[in-house]
Amino acid sequence: MNFLIDLANWDWSDIFVITAVGYSVVFAVLILLIIVYKLMPKVLNLQLKRRLKKEGREITAKSDEEYVPGEVNAAVATALHLYFNQQHDEESNIITIKRVERTYSPWSSKIYNMNNARHYQP
Amino acid sequence: MNFLIDLANWDWSDIFVITAVGYSVVFAVLILLIIVYKLMPKVLNLQLKRRLKKEGREITAKSDEEYVPGEVNAAVATALHLYFNQQHDEESNIITIKRVERTYSPWSSKIYNMNNARHYQP
Amino acid sequence: MNFLIDLANWDWSDIFVITAVGYSVVFAVLILLIIVYKLMPKVLNLQLKRRLKKEGREITAKSDEEYVPGEVNAAVATALHLYFNQQHDEESNIITIKRVERTYSPWSSKIYNMNNARHYQP
Amino acid sequence: MRRFVKYYTALAMLFMLFVTGMQAEAQAVAGESGGAFFNGLAKFWENSGFSNFDIRQLVMIIIGLVLIHLAIKFKYEPLLLVPIGTGLIIGNIPLPVSDAAIGIKDEGSVLYYLYFGVGEGVYPSLIFLGIGAMTDFSSLISNPKLMLLGAAAQIGIFATFIGAVLLGFEIHEAGAIAIIGGADGPTAIFASSNLAPHLLGSIAIAAYSYMALVPVIQPPIMRLLTKKRERIIKMPPPRAVSKTEKVLFPLIGLMLTAFISPGSLPLLGMLFFGNLLKESGVTDRLAETARTSMVDIVTILLGLTVGASTSAAMFLTVGSIKIFLLGAVSFGIATAGGVIFAKAMNLFLSKEKKINPLIGAAGVSAVPASSRVVQTEGQKADPSNHLLMHAMAPNVSGVIGSAVAAGMMLSFLM
Amino acid sequence: MRRFVKYYTALAMLFMLFVTGMQAEAQAVAGESGGAFFNGLAKFWENSGFSNFDIRQLVMIIIGLVLIHLAIKFKYEPLLLVPIGTGLIIGNIPLPVSDAAIGIKDEGSVLYYLYFGVGEGVYPSLIFLGIGAMTDFSSLISNPKLMLLGAAAQIGIFATFIGAVLLGFEIHEAGAIAIIGGADGPTAIFASSNLAPHLLGSIAIAAYSYMALVPVIQPPIMRLLTKKRERIIKMPPPRAVSKTEKVLFPLIGLMLTAFISPGSLPLLGMLFFGNLLKESGVTDRLAETARTSMVDIVTILLGLTVGASTSAAMFLTVGSIKIFLLGAVSFGIATAGGVIFAKAMNLFLSKEKKINPLIGAAGVSAVPASSRVVQTEGQKADPSNHLLMHAMAPNVSGVIGSAVAAGMMLSFLM
Amino acid sequence: MRRFVKYYTALAMLFMLFVTGMQAEAQAVAGESGGAFFNGLAKFWENSGFSNFDIRQLVMIIIGLVLIHLAIKFKYEPLLLVPIGTGLIIGNIPLPVSDAAIGIKDEGSVLYYLYFGVGEGVYPSLIFLGIGAMTDFSSLISNPKLMLLGAAAQIGIFATFIGAVLLGFEIHEAGAIAIIGGADGPTAIFASSNLAPHLLGSIAIAAYSYMALVPVIQPPIMRLLTKKRERIIKMPPPRAVSKTEKVLFPLIGLMLTAFISPGSLPLLGMLFFGNLLKESGVTDRLAETARTSMVDIVTILLGLTVGASTSAAMFLTVGSIKIFLLGAVSFGIATAGGVIFAKAMNLFLSKEKKINPLIGAAGVSAVPASSRVVQTEGQKADPSNHLLMHAMAPNVSGVIGSAVAAGMMLSFLM
Ligand code: NA
Ligand code: NA
Ligand code: NA
């Protein structure tokens, strides 16, 4: 697309065009995404409604799927509290494995590494 | 091996030669493998017999190693039943880890991803 | 660094120079490392002492950090005993996972592989 | 008040840029013929995907979405159809003519480098390494004669070869297309990367599509060719296999296949190597990595780049339609070949050793999809009959058979 | 006695070599002008790091140590600062002039090959694949309008572009430097590998340094631009997001962004592909590998080689100082842009839907550092207010916005 | 009846191909001089492995099987001997002369690309990264003076160098062969890929064979050179090592070794980098990946391609026999060097600080095989004596010493 600007002999208007077009496109892309994602649940819901209508049923309890219920919210708050106060470890996954591993490996921290070192095949 | 056929000026007899030789060799390879794998347990058994003879012992309970006993078979059937009815997960390995992880991570599904997102280092 | 020796017309003195310089440098590097690593805890301790002095405190129980205490040593000995007699597995990590996996997978050894084989996507 | 000032200072700062941009435009308007900004935007639009758009690219993107849909909804070969489908989308986004290397064909682009492993056959080899490290061959070892079924089903490959020549394909192309009849994705990719790189996309997508449709294609053929009396045959349970046999299996297999058909070495050498890592008992950590992270990374890159390399111009052709037709027929022939060969074998077998002919259908190498189809069909006839274990033997020998056949094609045609 | 003999035999053997060496020297001394051994040692010394040493290399090594210190002590972006810091040390060890290829610029050296993935943009793409496979976009899907904040904050990029031109950088260099304002490491590396490879080191280090300093840089700006009354705004909890929406998200995102800004395809195509692997529900093992082993391996190699490629001669320049200044300013502008835009949006929103303007600061794409800063600041105003979830929406859309902006720069300048 | 028809229809379809083939033959027979089918089969046979077979290739394959047997039966270095052994088999399957690129020397073959990492020294570097991420250096940090033993044992390298020159090897070859004396596989491969690529196979196999035989070679030498009174020496337990020391260790080690011996940077830079990832405490996930998936993938590819690149023509030479002889001698000298140096050190140490001279044998860098041999020998003299921890110090410093020596060789000879 370098046709747009003569890169060897640019002037300030080119700089402003790049800036303005560039920033506008960033907004344009994200606004388009917003529109589509806003529409998405409605379209999906429509399909659901149609299907349910065919089956002769009515949609009633729509709202309780739309919003996270109160108790979940409370759990989230608690979790956040724990999260910020406990310095929870980066990857509970790995940590868990390590803990289980320890159970099977009666090594003190220093010896433990020798067990590890067995992997070394120079 | 392109000596075999003049690829630029092939005729139908070449096509049939490729087909016939190709299919024959596929059979030949697999038949050879069958022969060898048929012989293998006999050769291994022979060695075992020789060794046992040297040690002055007799082989008696050969058959119960040759065939999977009944109870194992029953277990297999049960397992297959579970397998086809439970839609067992692709990799119990990974699933297990995830479960253990959950125990250590008191996050609801939505929050949980933030914990995950901590890995992101843009 | 091939300036050092005329590789096309080397003579035996070159061989001995390589040998002597090479071996000396290996020693030099490792002796330097020894010196630095010997100094390291002292420097770190110095910093600690300074900081503690500033805070008006005294260092008392230094020795019990320097040496592994007796009970740890006993544990180590036990661990070594277990280590050499139990043929402990290369990677308890992986083994552990496998064990857990088994719990969730009611397959006999032969069937079990089919579950595994599900991964195959030719 | 203080906040008010800060607020507006910052706000001013934020919009200053726009204002300056507009000024620049205004100046440009004065000096030149049109607004530089709208001019730039227009030129930008001209070069974006929307204006360069070709209806055939839309078709390709829709095909990509359909593959992804099939993978997610029906779990048809998802590990490859999701990456291939996404690749189809990525590869058919219209790109501007530019010096920036973005497309998979532009030398120096990221996709170009990632495609290297496909073009040179490295990914299929590594996938076979992973397959070897995850496959248990014991059902095959315990009943070697079932390997004949894996050989018989390869008739699909050679029938497709003749068919492709009949339909007017060039001889190398025909050789590559033939491998679809083997129902083995990496083998088909490996063969066509060597014999007909320009058809790789069509061949790979045909191969994986039909492999995904195994549960749809095979059952009617199986039922057509067998009688209920045959479908309820129960086979004796396979014998236990010793560790020594399991270790010897890949070593013998490697040497025999490589000696007779050296062209299959890049695939079968890796397959048996992977299996040796698994069975040796002393290299568990290598086998574990080979069948997890390694094969996963390769699968991701293989699927994505195979999809992305399949452009509309190459895929939406009469040739592709022929390839898909040939694929459908060859799958049927392969299935029939396996089942009929099983019935033929029964003519020579004593009553208690009779083979359930359904397992012949597992001779195509779609592992383990075919075996599961056999199990399901077997249970429809007799719910207490479990054929899965028995079907695995022809199924994995089908993998070997396909690779040998591909090696032969390479030997003849290169 | 026997032991005594053995002992001395062996000891003799051990020192024989030295003696022979000394003899050789002695001969050399006689024949030539000096001791060959000490001569050799002296020449060796002349060519070792100590004698080739340049004070600027020492400065670079100290910078490396400082980055490592920051990473370990304050946990600032450790996954990249530890490798980059080590790379800086390795890349600035003075090397002798020799035929042995050791340095990252010597064709054929190990580092040279490992750097390939940086120079060609492969590593950043793969990192985006991993990021996609680990990021949950549901907070964004549930409240799409917050994506505007991620767009607004990209003003940092374009302000930096103008600033860089003003400070005298060549236009391609300015385009590469601009991306620092996006607060996204891999994007900055990808852009500068294409636009200004010679500035890659400075840009990468500036980008990661400021990303590391997010908890230091952002809070004062956030407090300056908001009133307590605004900081205590509580936002309604996000709605639950269905699986279908999560699957459609990456597909739609991929197509839209690629159509409008094809230049961002190598980054965003991979990001959305990774996310599809995560959300499809049928490719868990691929997503798992992509977000663990694959991204880890790439991170190690990226960090190490980016560091090692940053030589003193290229880094210790006035240009780098300008880049760091621009980086600091652009971070501030990006943060301000996000916060102010949030306040502007509130003018149009009903009371119960008002946005807490603090989350605007998360529009820079430092995920999840910015979101955590927002959470912390929010709790300072009202300990019961949890903004983390809400901040994730602008945060991840900031990643998308930065990549689009980078794609635009590539489109314009290549 | 209906079934009967279907059955025969399908059967007909299956054998139709054969019949057509036979017809073609028949025609060919009529028109030309011989049956095209048997003619084709004969030509195929002429080009298969069986007829191209060279007795020396059989010898190589047997050597491969022996290595695999040793690995499985005695667990001798299985992680490398299984891949190398399989590689030997794959590399010595006789290949037809063809345009199809299959062998490791054919440009464009899969093995050719996978071998790249060996030829350019990339794999050994990455293996050192993994080793660094899995090795705990605390026993070395707690008792640094034991590093002298790791230096002393490197006499094996320099003795082998002189020996190789004496046996008539060219000076570069001698430098590469010398590294076998260091008992470190990746180091030996790295050095010979630079100095004598044509000897790489022999050197690698010699190095790993002797490393595998450590439990056989070392004990008699250890017992010969020590008295019972020495073997029962108990050493004080090592002190606890702080986290700060563990973090500083790789940083200091990296800088010191690289400054003095830049040639060792590709190996030791990576080793210390890996160790920093392990000890920093903030990059655990990177260290975890480096020591598992990454190092496993590299190990698989390294072993396989080193084996496959070792052709009969290059391996079955007088040179290889000399290399194996030199290897055996150098291992003995290295072991003796370590033990004798330990005894020499005891002359200067106070009674309670005396070193058990057995741990000198661990100065060869076969980690942790040597340490375990020391532990076993120590317990034979006194079952309550545990030397493993103490032996780890010279053992890991032996790795450093070998890499420094290799770097010196590269510096001198390139
Ligand atoms: Na097949
Ligand atoms: Na950003
Ligand atoms: Na060594």
C-alpha cells in the first residue's frame, strides 16, 4: 500500500494522513466488532425463540441467564479478596503437580535435586 | 527408481505395472511381517524353554498367559460399556489436572480466566 | 584466535602450548569461580550484618543456618536408602499423573491403549 | 475547579491530534484537489479486503466455516478440521498488493516459514513419530494374520490411481490423489508434497473430509456386504503380549518395511521409532513429549498452513471436484476390499477361528474412527459383542499399508 | 607399599603432561625468543573478553543485571525481562575476532539461527497464538461497548508516531517506535522487525520496561484525571456468555479485522486462531499445548535473542534515549486517552449504566497488569468495588487495537 | 440370493484390477520380450534394500541393535542410546538411487532438515539450556573448592588431544576427539560439528558408549588408586544455600566463563541461562518447559539424526577404532586425574575437612552417573557413608570444565 505515500519525499500532511486514517481505522474496526457482538446474542436468541415457538413453548426465564446471579457475584468478590491477599501462585496447575510429586518423593530440598538431576544425560 | 517407467511417455501397461507391483508389495510387506510376528513368540518361547530346561524346570502353566482370563474380559466389556455410554473425555490426564487445579483455585468460571490471563506477558 | 598457531604448519610445540594453555585456563576459570563463590556468602552476610546493625539488632543464631542440622541429615540418609533400594521412578511427576489418570480410566492395560489411540488423527 | 482544568487540559490534548489532522487536510484541500484525509481513507479502502474481494474467496471462507462447524458440532476429526478450516479463512482473506509479506506465498512472511514443514514433508514425519508414541500395537501382535485386512483395504489406493489417470490427471498427480484411498491424512500430505504440491490443499481437505465422514460412509457398505449371521461372529479374546514382543515389534517392522519399500522410510521409520520410545520402558519421558507437546505443536502448524495454502484459484477447480469424487469412491472400495477379504479368509479358517468380517472395514487407516464404527455396528447385531480390540489390528496395519503404498508411489514416480 | 607404587605411578602420569609442556617451552625458549607457554597465554589473554573490553559493553551488562533484578525483586514482567536481561549479558560479552561463529551477528552461530524467528516475525505470531489460547474474552463479549476504550487508548501509538517524526526519526523508524505506545511487547517487536530492525532492541526493551512499570506510571495519571465520585462508580455485573458466542467471537473477530486491516493478520489471525482452539471445546489438547510448552519455548528464545541482539553500539545512542522518552510520554497519553474517553462516554450513558472511568486506563494492552492496577485503584476509593472483570474488556480489546494499528503502520510504510 | 449377488459383485470389483493387470502383462508379453509385471517386480527388487545391500551396513544395523539392547537391558544412557541406535538402523538401510530425497545426506529430505540442528550446533546448546533448568548447583555453591576436582579431571581431554595427534589425526580432528575425554555428550557433538563434522558420528557414539559404561570403567580405577582408609572418609554435610546465592551463581558463572573463554558461550551461556530460569523463582513455567518438552524434543531429534548421519563408510574405519581406543584411555585418565587430585588436596587440608578421594572420580561430567558410582563405591567401604551430595559438586563442575575446554579448542583451532 506504499502507493499512498511517497515514502522518500514525505511531507507533514502525509504524517497527519497516516495518523488520522490509522486512528480512524482502529476505531472503525472496534466499532464494527461492537456492532456485531451486540447483534450476536440477539440473532442467537432469535433462533432460539423460533425453535421454541415451533415446539410450541414460551420463553420465560430469560433474565436469569443474562446476568450472573447474586451468589455467584458474592463468590467472585470472595475470590477476588483471596486473590489479592494471598498472592496466589502463578500456576496452580504446576504447583499442584509439584505437591503431589513431593508426596511421592521423600527428599529434602537439597537431595531432591539429585532426583531431578537424574534426567541429565550429558 | 524412475528408470522403471518413462514418466514422460507412459502408456497404460505402465499404469497396470505400478498398480500390480505396488499392491503386491503392500501385501508382501505385511505378509512378511505376519510371518515374522507369528514366529516371534515361538522363538522367544524356545529361548525360555531352553533356559528353563537348563535350570531343570518344566513349563506347565503356559496357557494362562496366552489368553486373557475371563474376569479381565468381563472388565473389558464393562469398560467398553462405560466408554461408549459416558462420552468419556479425550484425555483423562489433562482433565484430572484441571480438576485438581480447581480445588486449589476458588474462582468461578468467569474469574478463573483472569487467573489464567496472568500468564499473558504482552 | 587462529593467529595463535599456524594450523597448516603446526609443530609439536604448538600441541603442547594448546594443551598447557587450555588446561591452565580450565583451572583458571574454575579457580576464579571458587574465589567468587567463596566470597559471595561473606559479602551477602556483610550486607545482612550492616542492615541488622542499622536496625540496632545483633546476629546470634548464624551457625544453624550454615549447616544442615542433624535431623535433616538423618532424613537425607533415609531418603538415600530408599532411593537406592526402591528403584524410585525417573519422574515421580509423570508417574503421579498417570496414576491419577488410571483412577479415572477403568481400562485394563490392553483396552487402555485404545483410549490412548483416540488421540490419533491420521 | 482544579479538576475541571485538568479534565479539559487532557481532553484538549486528546483531540488536538484530530484537529491538527483536520488542519493538514484543510491545507491539502487548499493546495491540492481533494481532502487528504478522505483521499487517504478512500485509497485505504481500495486496498482493504472489502474492495479486493473475489466471490470465490468468499466461497473458500464459507468452506472453512463449514469444516469448523462439522468439527465442533459432530466432533469429526476436530484436531485437524479446526486448524484447516481456520487456515482456509486466513488464506483467503483478500490481501492488498504490497511489499509487506503477509500471505503464505509471499517469501519472508510468517506463514511462508511455517508452511516449510508441510512443503518439505517434515510435519507428516513428526506426526508419525507422535502416532508411534501413542499407539499400542499389541492387538496386532497377538493376531498378526489380521494384518492381511490392512493390506487388502489398500486396494482403495490403487483403484483411485487408475481412476485418476482415467479422469485425465497427469501421472504424478494421479499418484498423489491415489493416497486419499488410504484414509491417512499425514501420508496423503507427505505424498502430495512430493508428487503434486499444487494439489496438496485439495487432497488434504478431501482426505480429512472423508476421514471425518467415516461413521457416515462405512456402515451402509458394511451392512450391504455382510449377513447378520456373519456380523454376530464372536472372536476369541487376543492373547496377552509380552514386553519383549512389544519391543521387538517396532524394530522388526522398521527394518522389514524400510528394506522392501525405502520410500516409506520417512513415515514408517518415524512411526516405529516413536513406538520404540513408548515400548522400550526406558524412554518414557521422550515418548510422553512426542505424543503430547511435540505432536500438538506440529498438528497446529500443519493444519493451519495446509488450510492457508489452499487458495480459491487452486481449490475451486474441476480438478478438485474430481478429487472429491475419486475420494468418495475410493473410500467405498477400500471398505469393501477389507470386508470382502475378511469373508474370503473365513473360507480357509476353522469354525472357532472365524473372523467377524465387519473388522475388515477397519483396514482403512482412519485410526481409531474405523475401529469405533466396527464396534458400533457389531453391537447393533449383538450388543454383547465387543469388536473394538480386534478391529484395532487391521486398523493400525492399515496405517502401515498406506505408508508402504505411498512409498511405492514415490519410488515409481520420482 | 603396593598402594604407594600405584599412587606415584598415577601421579606421575598426571603431571607428565605438564612436564612435557614445560620441556616444549624450554626448547622454544632456546630456539626462539620467549617461552611458548607464556607467549601463548599472553596471546590468549589479548583475545579474551577482558582485554577486548569496551566500557559500553559493561554498561550494557549492568543494564541486563538491572532488568533481571527488577524482574526478580518486583516481579515486573519476569517471563520476558529475565530472558532479555540474560540476553543483554550474553550479547555484550566481548568476543575475539575469530572464525568461530559465536555472536548473534555471526552467520552460522547458534544465536544467529535462534534469532531468525525474531527477525522474520515468527516468534511474535506464535506468542499471539499462545495468548489467544489462554485469554478468555467473555468480559468483552458481555459488554462490547467497552471496546471503545481499547480503541481510544491507541492514541498513544499515533501521538508517538508524530513525536518520533518531530524528534527527527526517519519515517519507518517513527512507525516502529510508535507501537511502544500500544504497550504490547510482541506487537512492537513484530512491527520493528519489519520497519526498523536496527531499532528492535531499543524498542523491545523500552516497551517491556514501561509495561513493567505500569503499576508505577498509571496510578498518578488515573487519579489526576478522575474525581473520587467517579472512582467509586459500581458497574453492573457482566452477563453470562454462552458457548456459542465464545466460539463465534474469534471467527468474527478474525474475519473483520483481517478484512479491514490485512497487515494485522500475522498477529490477530494467530490470536483468534488460538482463542478458537480454546473455545471450540473439541481441540483442548491443542490449546493446552499452545498456551504452555509452545508459548514457553518461544518466549525463552524470543527474550534471549532480543536481548543478545542489542549491542552496545546500537543501544547506547541518543536515539535510544529519545525512544525511552517517547515511550514514557506515550504511555501517559495512552492512559489519559482511555480514562478521558470513558468520561466522555459517561456523558451519553444513563445513570445505572455509567462506566467507572478508571477502567479506561486498562485500554493500554498490558494484560493483565493494567487490569490489576485498575482493580487496586478502584479498591482504594471503595474497598467493596471490584473492577477487575470490567477492566479486562478494554484490556484485551487494547491488544486488538494495538495490532490493528501496527497493521496500519505496516500497510502505510512498506 | 440378494446377498449372494452383492457378494460376488463386490468380489468381482476387487479382483478386476488384478485381472486387468494380468491382461496388460499378457499384452506386454505378446508385444515385447517379457511379462511386464514380473519385469517390474524384478526391477523393483533390484532397487530395494535387499539387493543393494552392503555387508558393512548390516554391521552398522547390528551396532544399532546392540546400543538399543544396552539401553533397555542395563538402562545405560537410554535417553540417547535408544534414539542413536534407531538412527543407526535408519541411516544404514540401503537406499535406491532415486530422485526421491530420503537419506539424511539428500538435500531436501526430512532427515536432512532435522540434522541441521546437529550440524550447526543448535541442539547441543538447547540441551545445555534444559540441563541448566534441571540442575541444582547448591552442593557446588556450598563447597566451591570441590570444583578443583572438576577441573583436574579435564586432563582426560588434553591427554586425548596429544594421543590423537600421536595416532596421526589431523589437528582439528584431534581437537574434536579430545572432547570425548570430557565425558559430556552434547559438548563433544558441539565441538566436532565445528571442528570435524565427518567424525561426528564416531565421536558421539564413542562418547555416549563410554558414558554408558561409567559404572563399569570407573570402579576398578577408583579402587586401584585409593586405600580403604581413604574410602571411608566421611565429609561434613554441606551448608544450606540461600536463594540469593542460587540466583547469583548462574549470573556470575555466565560472566566469568564467557569473559575468559568466549568459545564456551554457546554451551555455558545456555547452561547458566537455564539455571537462572530455574532459580529466579519468577520464571518457573519457562524452566519447567525448558527441562521437559523442550529438552525432550531436542533429545529425540539429536539422537535420531546423529545416529542416522553415521554411515557405514564413515564409521567402519580404522579411525573409529582409534577413536574408541582413545576414548577408553581418556576416560581412565580423567577418572585417575580426579581421584589423584583429591588425594593431593588432602595433603593441604585439616583432618576434619579431608575429602573422600572417591568423589574425585565424579569430576568427569557424566552427570549423575558418576556421582552414583561414587555413592555405591563409598557404601561398599562403609554402608553408612553417603557421598552422593558431595560428588555432585565435582560432577557439575566437570560439565563446566569440559565446556570451557571445548571452547578453548574451538578458539585455538578455528
Ligand atoms: Na490406510
Ligand atoms: Na495496546
Ligand atoms: Na567433563
